Amino acid sequence: MAKDLQGYLRTMLLLFCVTQELRVWAINTAVEGPSLGQPGDPALLAGGRVKRGWVWNQFFVVEEYTGTEPLYVGKIHSDSDEGDGSIKYTISGEGAGTIFLIDEITGDIHATERLDREQKTFYTLRAQARDRQTDQLLEPESEFIIKVQDINDSEPRFLEGPYIGSVAELSPIGTSVMQVMASDADDPTYGSSARVVYSVLEGEQHFTVDSKTGVIRTAVADLDRETQDRYEVVIRATDMAGQLGGLSGSTTVTIVVTDVNDNPPRFPQKMYQFSIVETAPVGAAIGRVKAEDSDVGENTDMTYQVKDEEGVEMFKVTTDSNTQEAVITVQKPLDYESKKVHTVVVEALNKFVDPRFVDLGTFRDQTIVRVSVLDVDEPPEFHPPSNLLEVQEDAHVGSVVGVVTALDPDTANRPVRYAIDRSTDTERIFDIDANTGAIVTGKMLDRETAGWHNITVLAMEADNHSQVSRASLRIRILDVNDNPPELATPYEAAVCEDAKPGQLIQTISVVDRDEPQSGHRFYFTLAPEATNNHHFSLLDIKDNTAAVHTQRMGFNRQEQDVFLLPILVVDSGPPALSSTGTLTIRVCGCDSSGAIQSCNSTAYVVSATLSPGALIALLVCVLILVVLVLLILTLKRHHKSHLTAEDDEDMRDNVIKYNDEGGGEQDTEAYDMSALRSLYDFSEIKSSDGGGGPEEGVPSRNPASELHALPQWVQSPDLDFSVFRDYISRKVEQADEDLSVPPYDSFQTYAFEGSDSPVPSLSSINSRSSGSEQDFSYLGGWGPRFRQLAALYAGRRGEEGSEES
């Protein structure tokens, strides 16, 4: 093929050269002909010069020239050139001097390089003709174009690849898949170099391509994705319209065959076997089966169902949407003893069926699933399942209430033992026979106390107590007429003094704790002891109530203010029981309209005017008031004791006041000074006296007498009153810091006097240090009661005088 192509190119090049030579000959002939300007022609210029001009045709140069010599392009020529070499030709512009060279004398232009039209299709240049001697322009500069002549040197190329298309399987012949396009860089306006045709190199058994448009179509109608889901088709594009010598290019097109639902589901096996214990709960999974489908995507979605009646009753099939598996579950409790093996027919069918392929067959499949039930040791079962028993309330202890029966469902049929769950019968009202299951009464029954009993009976295997079943029993206690009827309440009625005969004063009703099946029916009559009663009458209304009416005109409460009317009430039995109740009737004063004003009984008035609820509320209020009063008194007492405890620490409240007169001079024990000094400790003062005791020669005194006699207080002159100062300062600080009390002085009694007092001091505190300035002789004139005092001070004065002497 390469040699044929080279020969073709050489032939084309030769033809082109011949064509160019013919064109040059035609140009020269035209130049030398009568078209040149001659003297005298109208073409002569006004200055007498002949009009001159360029002479050339279109220039062409063939591309991809492979010769060793420069390629002749053409000749530029001026009509003023006489061939004597006096004119110099030059060119400028694109490629001038490099690609294109010109002969300055002849004007011949040659191409020195290999050109490629696909890179540049033409070159624009300018030509000049100058006088070789004077270098003056003989012709105005003129522009000309050299076109690159195309040859078929570019093969078609597929620029949009890679190509991937798709087509549905089983598509009819001629179904369009996709379109491919190739482009050729050659000149489409020159020859057939750019005319491309398409063909299939590989894959023509299944696909075709349109030679002009490049559209790929199916060639067969039996494309099957399950057999082959992908095809690689090679498409070739050839220029020169497919003629000999044309160039070609190829590309590979990937065609994917998409799926359609043309395959039904198929079970890999025609039978599956599973096993499950008989105690499996409803909803327990037995196993999974799956039908295979060669399709993909949603075409494989399927549903499963049970086809046989037995399987529909006992089992249920659901579809796992993730795995497309059939999940078989228990729908009804299984029993090994009833049936050991179950056979289930499971059917799988496609969820989405394409109607175009219905004729291919049914899109469903069936399989058989055998489920084997495994035997387990089961607890006994109660038969029958009724849970209601009845017994008369007057039944004797040990009476049979009923019998429960339980059987071992296993094939071994082991013996069963019975018991009562004592958490449901804590009072042991019932017992059960462990072997027979007979339930008997253990205590006397009373329907009025408990009309129903709920107990749980246990049934277990005799040799395996872990296998236990339970049954709840409801025992109804049937009523027996063992309670007499009674008046609903202790009725009390009132009748006006001016009541008329036949006036209704009270309607009574009764209650009966019994509940006969036919309903209550009560009969009313006056008790035998009231047969002589002429004041009131009793009327049985026949609806289990009775009415009491007056039987005479007017009553006098001064004569009798209370009437007691005994009423006999009898029920319908059997046996008929009766009781007597008393109706209390009070005679009251009424106004003209019949409203009660007053009755002789205060208690009745209170009860008539105040309801029991009001009385209770009144009593509660009184009780609350009493509690509040007691609480206030307690708080006051507590507060008083608290104040007393605080006042014990206050010096000003420790002053003891006496309103009685002293005992006179002989009474030396009337007042004890130690009471005033109880808050202070004078032990230090007394101990300081021990160092400076009585002087020698001075008879000692009794310290107690010195403390009791104020004028004879002879403690040490160096008294320490810091304890008083500290106490006063502490009280002042407390008063200053406590903002909740008024600012009163916290201490008013002082143990010493201040200095510079204009009044002579009467205190004996400094009497020892004051010497003998004071004269107590005037005490002798105060009477016999102060005689002893005068003697004491006079004696003291004598002692001091002797000491001084």
C-alpha cells in the first residue's frame, strides 16, 4: 500500500508541474502580445510615458514537496522589462528570503522548504521592480498571494473518542446505537481528500455503520445480555471517498448491552428441607430460600407466596428486599404430636414483568419446602380451657368447687400433679387434690365479704416439676339468702301539730346485702306491737318502698312529742327473712305554710337545721381555735422565760426591793449583802486582804459580820474595779451593735461614785482611806433603832483614835 501511495503522489506532482509550465507559457505569450502598451496608444501617460504594469497569474505551490531542488512557484514580470537585466526584482512579506526566493533578473520564485497546507494555507507577499542602476521603483509595490496546493496527506481522525454506547438486548435489527464522526485536515474544497466514508472493521457480525453519517446500528435481533453484555466494535473512516489510495483512521466503540426482563426466576433446587422445634413462637423464622434470576437491577425484584392451603394456614412467607430471599416464618403454633412434617409450596414471581416478552413463558417458578417439627418436653396442658367455677356461699368446708384436668401433651404422657399458687390465695380459702385436681373449700365462704376469687392452679409433671403450666380460675360465690333486709337509714320524721289525716310524712326504703338472681322484692307492714296504733298508717308501694301517712287530725306535742313506729320488713327469700326497724316521728310546731318552726327536742332542731357536714365543720373550727389559743399561750410563756433568762444577766434588774420595814437595831440578819454581790467574785479582794491583815494589837473581826454591816466594810484600800469596767464596756458594745433595741443605758447601778462630788459621800467604800474626818456622833440622836449603828461607828472612831495616838 505504501508503494502505491508513493507512485500516486509522484504522478500528481508531475501533473501539477506540467500545469504550472503551461500557465507560465500563457503568461509570456500574453506579455509579448498586443496587450503591451505601444507608443501612440491611448494608454500612454500624459507625460509621454507608456503605462506599465505587473504581469502574473495566481501562484500555487504543492505541499509536502520532497524533491532535492527548490520547487518552482512562478514568475513575476513587469511589462517594461526588455530582458536586458536592467530591472531588479525583489519580494517581501511572509516567508520572503527564507521559504521563498526570487531571481532578481528573471523574477522566478522558488520554494526552498517543505510546506504543509494543514499548518498554513497561503502566504501573502509584496513584489517590487527597481532600476538596477538608480534603484528607483519602476512599478508600484504590488501584493500577491501564494497558495499552498493541498494533497491527500492527512488521514481521518476520530476526535471525540473514546466512544461508549448502549443498546437493549433483544432489540430489533437496525436499532440505532450511537453515531461516530471523523474529521480530515485536508482541504474539503479541493478534490476528494476530505471526503470520508465509514465501515466496520471488527464486529460486523452484530453491528453495522452508515458509510456517510457514521450511525451504528444493530445487525442482529438476538443480542442477549446474559450471553455477552459488552461488544468492542472497530469503525474505520477512509478519505478520498473510499477510493484507492485514500487514507484512513479507526476507533474502537464499546457497546454495552443493557438488560431487559426476559428471564423468569428459577429455584436452584426443587425441594428444600428445614426443621424447627414445636415450641417455636409465632413469627419465628424457619429458613430462607432464594430463586435465581439472570437479569439485573429491578428486573430481579421478586415476590414470594405460599400456594398450598395447608402452608398458608401454618406458615407465612415474606420477601427480604435487600437479598431478594423468601423468609419462611411460623404463623400458627406447631405440635409435634399432631403433625410431624409439613409440606409447603413456595412460588417466586417477578415483580415487574415486561409485556413485550410475555410470550417467552411464565415469569414464575415453584419449589417444595419440607418443614420437620422436632419434639420437645412440654408442660401439661389444661383441658378444657374454661376458667369459671361457681360455689354456694353456704357450702361446707371441704365441699368440691370443681375439677381441673391437665394432660401431658408429649407421647410419654407422664402423670400430672396439681397445686395452687398460694400468692393468689394467701388466706388458703381453697385447696386442691394433688392427684385428681379437685378444688375444695378450705374455709367458710361469705359472698357479702368477697363475691369473686381469682386463683392460679399449677399443673406439673410428676417426675419433673420444672415443666409447669398455669391456669387462672375465677370462682364465683353464689348468693344465699342469709341476710335480712334492714331500713336504709335510721329514719326520723317530723309531723306538724295541725297535720291532717292522710298526709305523707316519710317514704322509707330498705337494703339487703344479698343479691338474689331474680332481684329483690320486699314487703312492708307494721310490727305486731304497733297494731293498736291509731296515729299513723303504713302503705306498701310495691316498688320496694313504703309510705307513712298520718291517720288522725292534729297532734299535741305537750301531750306527746315523739312517736316510735316499729316497721316489719320481709324479703322474698328463700328462706324469707325479716327485720324490724323503728321510725322516729317528732311533733313540731309549723307555720301556716307547713314549714317546721320548732320541735321540743333541741337535738332534733339542731339536726334539722344543721347537716352533719356543717356540724363537723363547726367542730373542726372550734378545735382549730383551741389549738391556736394554746399555741399563743405557749409562745408567750416561752418568750417570758427567755426574757427572764436574759434579765438575770442585767445588773439593773438585780436590785431587790423590800416594802417591809426592817427589824430595827437588833435585826442584823434582815438583809444579806451577798445577794447584791452574787454576780461578782470578790475572792481576789479577800485574798489581797490576807497580806495586809489586821494590824498587830487590833482584835480580829468576823469577816461575815464585816460583809453584813455596810459601815464596817473594811476591804483593802487598793480595790480592783476592773471587773465592773469590763462589764459596763461589754454592755455598751452590745447596745451599740444591736440595732433592734432602743438606746437605753444597759447599766444604772454603780459600785463606786465619781470624783468632785459637791455632796459629801455617804458610801463606806472609802471610809477606811478617809481617816477620821467624819463624825458619826449624830447617829445617837436618831432613836433607839439606830443605837447599835451609832455604837458601831462610835467604837470604830475610838479604835482609829487610839491607833493614831
